[in-house]
Amino acid sequence: MYSYKTDLEKIKAMNPKGIILTGGPNSCYEADSPTYSKELFELGIPVLGLCYGAQLMMHVLGGKVEKADHREYGKTEVLVDKTSSKIFEGVSEKTICWMSHFDYISQVAPGFEITSHTDNCPCASSENAEKGLYAIQFHPEVLHTQEGSKMLYNFVRGVCGCCGDWRMDNFVEEQIKAIREKVGDGKVLCALSGGVDSSVAAVLLSKAIGNQLTCVFVDHGLLRKNEGDEVEAVFGPEGPYELNFIRVNAQQRYYEKLKGVEEPEAKRKIIGEEFIRVFEEEAKKIGKVDFLVQGTIYPDVVESGLGGESAVIKSHHNVGGLPDHVDFKEIIEPLRDLFKDEVRKAGLELGIPEYLVFRQPFPGPGLGIRIIGEVTEEKVKIVQDADAIYREEIANAGLDRSIGQYFAALTNMRSVGVMGDERTYDYAIALRAVNTIDFMTAESAQIPYEVLNKVMSRIINEVRGVNRVMYDLTSKPPGTIEFE
Ligand code: XMP
């Protein structure tokens, strides 16, 4: 992935098979918006522009982009006009796509023909097939575009002529080799949370360098109920892996630091920074440490605004939350280029048991970002208990493997209720469950009403301090999966 500021000569020197211009939040006709010179489209290299990228292509090549009267947003039926287009090979003539734009292409550039449209958008896609230029207004890269992968495949395979033989086993092999070369006989410290990402990273590292690896697991007091002990059971001395495992009980230290802090980004920064401080302390105890491993994955990088010009949505604990000063030579992030489904594939490839690989993701800042507002020990206990009940009932209903991610969050809302003839003034728990493949987009999962009802009744009866339970229906976008 390269910035739009990349020099044309550099692009030529790379001699890519194709170029994809991504979407972005700007308007291409405004002065400071990301742009590129016309020459990019004259290299004889196929170019696919998506959303902003499509508008930019039209703008630069002499078409017209204007602000629309209405924003087109959400799932939209796209009607394919040119079924012989290479992009639409094998795609239905009416296909559901994800639209998200204010600006629209009111006139295509000379040499282009419109290949699809929607009710509101006269040009949902266009092409100059002779020159290998394709512009798509909607987002084939998100899950909501039902045949989006097929369209991208058609561009990469059909137009660019790539062979599509990249496989996960190459990834694992190559990473092990690269890690060995990079690390030499250095010592490596791994930030192990017990979640899918850091577990896969840890096992990858342990396969590559064995005993040179020490895994530090910080119990920051923001883990799910009993999770600290569960992680220790798997990665500790009793577990199946050859690695040095250290558990640090830093619960009180975190609660102290988070006292009175309500702002989500401030909480994330504190939790992220404290992580690094704890590691630095552990590193000192172990002696000289050269590398720090983190289980950062690609969506973390993009959403922290480091993967190009994407707007900063939230600073992820593993990336944007890093303090400036770090007492290690270098950070190793072997999964930085992978999406979650690919991380899982890598995990299976590494022989990690399925129950670990398919464990649902848990964010680095943990319950800290599932408790709206100030984090206190009391609130942690409430959300832990509610979440444990929710997970238990989802598993009882046989839904635990089919839902992408589900958890309870503690809203900061308190409301009046009545229990056993007594007035209560307690918190509301929000239940979240989403289906997603890439975690960049998601939809709320349809959980049977009886299951939700049972969870509600158990939480109200078993968790003190809660008198209301709600189910969050919001998709991503516009929401995010976590609450903060
Ligand atoms: P959002 O809330 O951004 O979440 O839609 C997308 C996925 O990322 C996880 N997540 C995080 N993971 N550090 C992590 O390691 C973080 O700071 C973080 N924030 C969110 C989230 O659980 C979901 O799977």
C-alpha cells in the first residue's frame, strides 16, 4: 500500500500488474484533496478506482464530479448495463452493493462508457476497457457488496492477469524465515494477551526462534471473567507450547491510572502506554531485550490512520496508542498485513488448536473500551459478570461459532427501575453481536428472541447494579464494533 504522494518514477520502477486507487473522505475538486497526475493513467498499467478513486480518475481525465443533492448511503441495488464488462463477469445483473458518497460522477471522462447505475446514481461504474481503466463508485471491497470479491477478483485476475496462487502456507514459511533472519540470536519479548492475534503471533515466533522468546502476559484487570487463568493454562508451563511465560498482575495499577478518565481516546492511550511501561519493566528484569512482538493486524493499522490517508477513526491500542519513547530496538508485527480471517488461517496452518484460533476477538484495551466513561473496579465486575452470562447462553444456544463477535458493554446510563417493590437506580447493559468477515464492516447478528430474553433475565437477576438490558442493532458503518 502506497501513499498517493508516491513518485510516478517509483511506480514505474515497481512495474506493478495493476493499481487500485482507494476511497477517501475528500472531494476531488477541492484544492488540497489527494490527487495524481494524468500520467498515472497513461502507463499502460490497469487502474481500478474505487469511490473517491473513481471520482479522481474521472476528474483528472476530463469527466465531471459534483456534489449530489442527497447522500447515497447503505446497501443499494446496482443495475449492470454492460454485462460483457470484464469487471462484471459472473456477476448478477441486479446486485446489492454498498454505497457511501456525497459527490457523484455527473459526466464520465472521454473514452469511458457507463457500465452500471442505481436509482440515484447515473454512473455506478464506468470503464475505458481499451486502456484498462475502471471506475467504481460503490465499494466492492466491503462485505455488504454481495459480489464485491468477485469484481475485485475479475480486476486482479481478468484485467491485470495475476495468477492468484498466494497461499497461507507461504505466509507462515516466509514469516518464520524472515523472523529468524531479523532476530538472529537476539532476545524477543512478546506481548501476549491470549486473544487470537497475539496468540498466533506468539506461536509463530516460538516456531521461529524457540527459547529466545519470552511471552509476557499482563493482567490489566480489564479482561473477561476468569480469562487471566485461562490464558495461563494454555501458554503457561502446563500448556503445550515451548516458551517462557510470565504473568504480571497489574490490575490495581491500571485502575489507579484510569481513575477519573472518561474520554475514550485518553483511556486508550493510557491503557496502551501502561502496557509498554509494564513491558519495559519486565524487560529490565529479564536482561537485554532486542525486539518486542505485537499482534497488530491490518484493520488496526488502517483505522489508526497509518495506512495512508484514511481518516483517524480511533487509535488502536497496538498502533496509535504507542508512546513515543520505547525501550526496545525494534517492534516486530508479523501479522500487520493480514485481516482477521487470514490470521485464523495462519493459526490453523501453525497447528494451533481450533478452539483457540476461533476464539472471538478481544481488543487490546479490553473491557476498558466496553465501559463507557470512567473505568472503576466495580464497573469491571458488572460487565465481566454480564458478559460471562451472555457468552454462556450464546454457547448453550449453539451460536458461538456462527457469530463473528459478541459481548456485553456497560453503558454509562443509569435509569430508574423497580425490583421486588423497591426502586432501583442502576446501570443499563448493552448486548452487542455482529457478523463480519474482515471486521472493517459488520452487521448486527439476528439472535433468537428467546435467547436474548433469557440473557436479559439472567443478567438482571444475577448481576447486581444492572436493571436494564438492551440489544444494539447498529451495523458498522455507521457504528464501530466496540463501543469506544
Ligand atoms: P471496531 O470497534 O474498531 O473493532 O469496529 C474492529 C475489531 O477490532 C477490535 N479492536 C481492537 N483490537 N486493539 C485491538 O487489538 C484495539 O484497540 C481494538 N479496538 C477494537 C474489535 O474488538 C473488533 O474485533
